[in-house]
Amino acid sequence: MDRNTANWRVFGKICCCLLLSLSSLNMLPGLAAAGQIASISKPAAQLIKDEGRQSAKGKKLAVIIDDLGNGMQGTEEIMALPVKVTVAVMPFLPTTEADARKAHEVGHDVLIHLPLEPKQGPTRWLGPGAILTKMSDEEVRKKVEAAIDNVPYAIGINNHMGSKVTGDERVMSIILDVCRERGLFFVDSRTNYRSIIFKLCKQKGMPQIKNDIFLDDVHTEAHISRQMDKVAEQVHAEGKCVTIGHVGTKGRKTAAVIKKYIPKLQGQGIEFVGISEMARDAKTPGQWPGGGIILP
Ligand SMILES: [Zn+2]
């Protein structure tokens, strides 16, 4: 299935959801009766469950797992998590396509994990398709387009490394322009505290979404657990949190801690959502996303 077909399917889904929510709000009188019938025919237990879900709205947690695409440790465990997460898949690697397809099949959101030049460290750590500040406008554009074409089902991009590029207005602006043209949004992984991504997204009318907390920069279950506690604190204080973990040497530990925390956080009324939901929420009135950000 090509991207256009995928986008149209997605658009169809949005229309269905919109129609359903309008009818449940009695905004489409002709459909209200059908909505009522659907409600009546639902078992009571299900209705109570739905109500519980609605009350949990406003406490949203998006977990992004970076560095998929290279058969990394922890990939299977992340795919099998019983809640919706978001996987960020690196382009042009041996399991890029398989990982993205599998994630989509099991209901996770997919991002392209785009390698961007860091201030420090050799560029060979970046992997194939990396974007460097010395590249021309045209080269940057072609690299971003190729990466998008390489990762099926992606709904957005986040950065792998990138402390240099995310502070470079020329290069970052081209990356965001391609994102917008292709109906994608950009999540700032926050590898650079001087990142100009938010400023540029605002100018371009794109959602401003960033990572709030890194889960596993220290590879112990004790550290990852402490980070999960911080994540929960932020959700309770601010209503939402975006957190990033990784597959790789620490992947199994990260997956195990997340799995352990799922019932605990759900018990506190926290809902695990895909990053697509955060992107929808990040759209501000009067800032219509330019070329069409198409969300599932
Ligand atoms: Zn990464």
C-alpha cells in the first residue's frame, strides 16, 4: 500500500471518528438516534468501562521507544506491550521495514527516527541516511524524503542524536518543511537544550511536541523505575507527559520496567496514548497546520 492510499485510509478513519463523536454530542441530529441505539445495545459493564476511560482523559502518557530498525534487544518485548506506545524506527537498516510493519499491525504508532548530526561524537554512529549541517538545501531535502519513503506507516519524525542540527535554523527549517508537505509532524527528542524546533514549528503552524523525560540514560532497572515515577508525577501535575526509552543493550530492562508500571499507572487514571494523540492536542486554535498534517 503506498503512502497516499494509507493517508486516505487514515482520513476515512478520522471522518468516521468525527462523525461518531459529533453524533454522540447530538451535533448531527439525524445520526443521534443511531448513536442512542448503539449505546443502549452496549452491555452495562462496557458502558462503565467507557465512562472510566473518559474520566481518565486529561491524564495522558505517550511512551516513545527509539532506535528500532536494527534487530535490537528488547524490540519483541516492546511490540508485545499491552498498551499503545510509539516506536521510532531508523531508516535504511536491516529490520526497518519489518519493525515498522509489525508495530503498525499491533496498534503502536510509528515515527521515523531520523539521524541528525550531533555536536560531539563521530558521524559514523549516526547510521545510514544521516543529515549533516554541511549538506546543501537540496541534499537535506532529498535525505529527508528518502527516509520518509523508507519507513512504512510513519506518522511523524523524531531525531536520533542531533544536538547540532536541531540548533541549525537552515537545516531544521528544510526538515520541517518536508514533514509538513508529507503530512507528518516532528517530535523534538530534546538532545539539545538550545533546540530551535519549537520556534520553527510555531512559525510554520505545526504542533509543538517534545520529549519531557529520558527513561533509560542509566542502564539499571532502579534508574528506569525512578524515571517512571517522575513521569507519573508529571502526568498528575500537568495532565500529560512524553517520555523516551530505547531498544538496544538496555532494551529488555526498559521494556520490563514499563510493563511493570502499566497496571500501577492505569490504576492512577493515566491513559497510555500514541504520540499522534499528543500531536492532535498540540494543535492550537488559529494555527492550522500548513500543508496538511494527516493523523490517524
Ligand atoms: Zn536514537
